[in-house]
Amino acid sequence: MQSDHFDIVIQGGTLLTMSAKMEIIEDAVVGIKDGRIALVDKNRNLPAPKIIDADGCLVLPGLINTHTHLPMVCFRGMADDLPLMDWLTKHIFPAEARFVNKKMVYDGSMLAMAEMILSGTTTFCDGYFFENQIAEAVQACGMRAVVSQGFADFATPDNPKFEKMMAAAERFVARWQSCAPMITPAFFCHSPYTCSPQTLVNVKAAAREAGILYLTHLLENKDEIDTIEKRYGKKPVWHLFDLGVLDHQTIAVHCNWLGPEDIAIFADLGVRVSHNPASSMKLAAGVAPVPQMLERGIAVGLGTDGSASNNALDMFREMDTAAKIHKVTMLDPTAMNAQTVLCMATIGGARVLGLDNLIGSIEAGKQADIIVVDMNQPHLTPIYNPYSQLVYAARGADVKTSIINGKIIMEERRLQTIDLTQTMDNVRKIVSHITAEIISDTGRSLPFPVPLSG
Amino acid sequence: MQSDHFDIVIQGGTLLTMSAKMEIIEDAVVGIKDGRIALVDKNRNLPAPKIIDADGCLVLPGLINTHTHLPMVCFRGMADDLPLMDWLTKHIFPAEARFVNKKMVYDGSMLAMAEMILSGTTTFCDGYFFENQIAEAVQACGMRAVVSQGFADFATPDNPKFEKMMAAAERFVARWQSCAPMITPAFFCHSPYTCSPQTLVNVKAAAREAGILYLTHLLENKDEIDTIEKRYGKKPVWHLFDLGVLDHQTIAVHCNWLGPEDIAIFADLGVRVSHNPASSMKLAAGVAPVPQMLERGIAVGLGTDGSASNNALDMFREMDTAAKIHKVTMLDPTAMNAQTVLCMATIGGARVLGLDNLIGSIEAGKQADIIVVDMNQPHLTPIYNPYSQLVYAARGADVKTSIINGKIIMEERRLQTIDLTQTMDNVRKIVSHITAEIISDTGRSLPFPVPLSG
């Protein structure tokens, strides 16, 4: 075999393929050519211009974060531990109205991507304002992303005249559909309580016409059931069902209060779900019935949500949380196992995003989105079960090297496509402005003192 | 001021004192002399033979882990996601009976301490077999610890003749009481369901005579209520109350099913609590009513529990979990705030262990147990609120330098008192023996395949 057969070879270590057979290969070798996985084998040395030594490491598909609002890193820790409506209406919404602009979105996204790459994420699905800037940042740093143009029936920072949203959205799709498979445009209706039936239906029609995904926050909080019932005389899932917007190209985000009847509808229609356990715990929103969804064959992926409500974009932490919260909620330690959680964070997430033909497992022919996790560390010793170790003991900082679409994006913890110092400085400048404004308004310095709990 | 006034000076950064006033000092300086904090001030340069530059860092008291079983690192990931009784009776108890010995305890403890130091813990409270070996390992690596001799009414690996336990325990106390304030001996009755009333009473009497702490697992699982009611005709806390073993020198570990009446008893008697949220989530044991305990003024500290049931000894992860689990359980985002959680992990833990006159805050006169956390990282940018950032965004790997009793135990992520490669190798050898025995018994290779959940 000639050395020009591969651009990069990952040599050694234990490979978790996350294929349908969940094959685990010891002393593995992965050959990468032209952005794709060209060969998966074991016990052999392959020549290549670039060899990555994975001895003592686990090699696995890059993690897929199915729900983010990247620029919210600029609000990370600004207003925590507050009643939900105070948090939203007194802090987050006003801050967004005032401080969100193209530069904040671009700079914040770059910082969020630095954090995500350094913790093993290779693909994410985002929804926010100025999504064009987010897609440009994605291009600059070489990640893979679904970028969703947002819709709500009120003026937003990027669409002061919301009647013109649809035209802007169509331009957005046209611009980014040509950047497949690195960038996939989608539409995001904020929620059934902030979007009218007409908006929900119109946006779904446009999404169907463009052949793209349609997302909505759904049943994050219990209150939403009352709100929708009062307004439309039915429960949220029936409301969406009757509007005809639920199908296999629809992703419902959160779903903490999905009932058995809702789950049956989702299973029948192939609706997909993004599960964000840490954010929903921090906001005291609820716990999604994920074991029940998986039992019905619903595609479920993991997500971190934005940095204002988590506050980390580390999918390793999210996996640990996902594995544990269902056990304690159901008082059943078998409710969710480590292997299932790693599936949700890889091939499951790919299925949710409709990208499972391209990514989510390490198999010849797929795009090369691969991470190498350094297991030669005290907190990862010993290893009885690699799935357990990744989910319950590893953390984002253990990811050593990351490859996206066959390109090395991080090597030995050094980012290859992002100037980290500059990126952090950019956000600090934005935030020092935000902080100065808050202090000038309130006459109080940060952090605002919070009484101890209890 | 002469340079021999201090052995070490920590210069710059933001100091979270965790004192009663919760003072935060910008551009702080901490002078350390003879193991103690000699000076806390700001905006000045002090000479010393060793200067630690904390610019861009948070400086805070070392974290206190109030519940561990260190040698269980050797079983980390061996048997996860199983029904609780299968886990205990088919995996953990047999493995302990077969593989626990002095060498396993010493080597396992060294690995656990490496992990703990690297993630910011400076003091822990342990209970296991062969606790003498654990105390020796503590001395070797320079951590601070409460080491608890265990009691149960059955033969244990270190006490095949359990009638002789008390004599051994008295020798244990005599040996280690002279090593204060680095090592504090204590007694640990495993639980009200594994210790007879006589054992509970006798051990408490001996603890009172020696003036030492008395610990017990309590109400970890709901079943314990039934078990104790059937056996003794009363609920577990009343059972212990009637035996007279509850007082301010008693630490109850877990307390997931503590009721309002139990909380009132604990508050009246000054009983202290170790809260282990991640372990209790993973074992599907329950969620302790910690906000209610704090409201009644009960001293509550955080703990990780052993590595077989968590599986990490990282107190940063534990803080994040503790802050979030009470919010979602009570559906109230104000149920537990970041500042309160950091208190539980520092001064609160010190109170639980009866060491709050020595450690738990950074104040002149206290022993110098201090960690320096590197905040110049993408996932910790920006900083609005240092408490939020530490609890919700930081992780163990962000701890840069650790000082215990005035000695630098870790500097720039390098351990100063533990040979990490040797320590990991020692545990790997032990585990390859365990694995070989398991495979030889079962004829199956590890990891045992687990069906996907759902």
C-alpha cells in the first residue's frame, strides 16, 4: 500500500466504532483520505505523511451537540440561581435586546467553538440571532454545524421588522445550502408560545420546500402546558400535531414534560428530540422521559443548550449528567447505561440531525470526525469498561486531538484554527462593556451579592 | 518587612476568602509561614523565597471531600448500570472479600489522592478497610485527612475476627491521634442495618471516650426505612436517637430519605451531614433534602463517595451536580445557589469534620490549604461571578497549584509528592490480576456487553 493512500493515519489505541454492531477494536488503525475514513483495521502499521499516535488512548467519533446558542457565552454566569421568569425577563431578554449584534455573535461563537473543540465536540446544532455570522465563524474554524435561522412573533435583534423574516430566511438557506456537508441550514421556531399558529405553519412549509430541518423548543417547562391549553384548548403536542408541523424532519428541543400520549405521537411520526439535561436541571425546568422515548425508538441526541443556562459546553459533563439524572428520577440504576449515553452523544445525535449517513460512527466511507482521548491519567485508571470510563470519569480536558472532516483542528490540546488569546480578549472586551452598562444602570458592582441558600 | 517573614507568597489574582463575611479580594496577596496563613492583604508586593504568581487566577481554600472510600478506585467502572443489589452483592462485596488487602489499599489510596490533588481537594474523610495503610499513604503524599476505622457485624478483609475490632480500633486511634492536624482518626459504623444496636452503642462510647468523630451511612436508600422498621419497630433516625448515638460529633452520610422530623432531630442535636449527590444519582438512591437541612442550620459538607459509585473524585463535578440536582428536584432554581455550594465544599465541609478552626477559609492564623484555579481559559471566559464560574463551568483540571499545610503539593499541574507513572502502574497491575480472575471465573471477556437502554 502506497503512502499517498492516506493523508492521516491514527495508529494504536482502542477504537470505539459506535457502529450498529458497537464494535470495539484494540490496537486499531484508522486511515483518512480526502476528509473521509478510508480504512478501519487493526494490528498493522500504515504509512502516511501524518501519523497520530493513539497508544493508551480511546479513539471515537467526535461528539455531537444537538442544541446550542453559541453567542450566549457572553452571558455565561451573568444571572444564575434566579427564579426562571426573573432570569428570562429581567436579565437575558433585556441583555439580548441591548447587547446582541453581529460582532458579539461572531466573537462569542468563536469562543464557544474553542470551548467545544477543546472538549471533544465536532458537530453542533445552533439557533440564535444573526445566524449568518455564526455560519461564517463555523467556516473560519472548520467545525461541522447545523445553523438555524430563528423565528418568533416579535422583533429580534437581527429582524427588527419581523414581517421580513421569511425573505431573509430564504436568502440564508440559499447561501448555506451550498456548504454541505460542513454547514447545514435549518429553521428554528422559538416555541409554540412565542410563535403563532400561522408562523409555525408558514415556517414549516418553507422548511419542507427547502428540504431542511425544522426545530422548536417544546415543553421545557410545565407551565407551557397551561399556557397552550388556555390559548388553543389543547396540549402543546396536539397543538403542533393539528397544525401539521410534526414529522421526521422536526426536532423538538427539551421535551421535559412529554407524556405517554405525546411519546406515541412522536414515535409514529418520527419526530426527533434534543435532550439537554444539565440546562433543564439548572433552570429547574424538569427531566425529560428519555428512557421511555428510546424504548419507543425515538431518535434522541444530547445537547448542552446555551452557556447562560448550563454553564458549560462540555459534552462529557453532559453525558455524565444524562446517565445519572434518569437513574435517580426513576429510582432505577438500569434506566440509562453508559453505552446508551455515548450513543446519544455520537450516532444518536447524528440521527437527530439527519447526518447519520455522514458522521456519528467510525466506519469506512464516513466523513472523518474523530477524537482521541488520553486515558493515561489517574482519574481514568484503571479501565474495565471504556464506555463507563468516558461517561462517568472522563472530562472534556482529556480530549487530546480532534479531527473534523479529515483536518486536524486540535492537536495535543492546541487549537489549530482559532487564535485563543485573541478570541478570549474579544469576548472580554464585549463583556467589560456589558458590565459597565449594568453597573451604570444599577449603581451596583458585580457580582451582585446573593444570600446563601437555606 | 523582611523576606524571612514568609516561606511562600501567593501574589495577585482574585481571592475568595470563604470567611464569615465572604470577602472577595482583588489583586490579593497571601503570605504563608510555617504551614499557616500569616497575612492576607491586597495591592502590595511581598518578598519570599517562593512566589506563586496568581494573576488571572482565583485563589480559594482547598476543597474538602467529606466522604470517600479511596481504594475503591481499583473497582472504578467494574460494574456500572446494574440493579443496586446485584451491584453490591454480586460484584462489589465479592470483589472486596477477594481482592482487598494492604497493598491494594495503599496503592489504590495513592492513585485516589493523585486524582484528588489534581482536582483541587486538599482534605478528605475516608472510611474503608485497612485504614492504617490509608493513613500511611496520606502521610506519604502530604494531604490532610480524617481516617475512619470501619465497623460492621461481619468479618471484613482486615478483621476476620470481628470481636477483636475494638482493640484494633483503639490502637489505630492511639497511633494516629499524634499526627494532628494532618491526620484525624475517627470511627465509622457502616450502617444501622449492618451494625447491631450493641455495636452502634459500643463504638459510640469508645468514640466519645477518645473524643473523636463517629460516622455512619444513613438512609442512602428508601428500603432502609422498611428494613429498620421491621427489625426495630421504628424509623432509622429514631432508632439511632433512642440508642443515644446522635450528637454533634456524629456525621450521617447520604441522608437521602431524611424526613422533616428527622431534620428537626438533627438540628436539635447538632448532627452533621455528608451529602454525596453524584453517587446517589448513579446508584438511583435518592436526593437528600439539603436545602431543608441548611435552612435548619445543619452543617452539611459535600462528598464524592467511592470511585465505584460516582465514578470521579472531582469535587468540581460534585459542586456542579449539587447545585443543579436540588433545583430540578424542587422545581425551584433558587433552591441552591453557587455560593452556598462552594461553602459546602470548603468551610461547610470543615465544619462537618470539626476542623473549621483550622481550615475551610483563607484567614490569617488558619493552616495554609489553598488552591489556585487558572481562569484564563475559554470555558471560564468571561467572568461575571466567580462563584458561578467555579461551580457551573470550572472542572478539576483547571486547578493549577495546590498548597496543603503550607507545602506545595502540586505546581503547574505537576504532583510534587506522588510518582504518578509508578502509582498508575501499581493499580494497573492489581487490576490486571482482578480482571484475569474474573475472566477465568466467568469465561467472558471484559467489558461484559450491556444491552442499550430503551
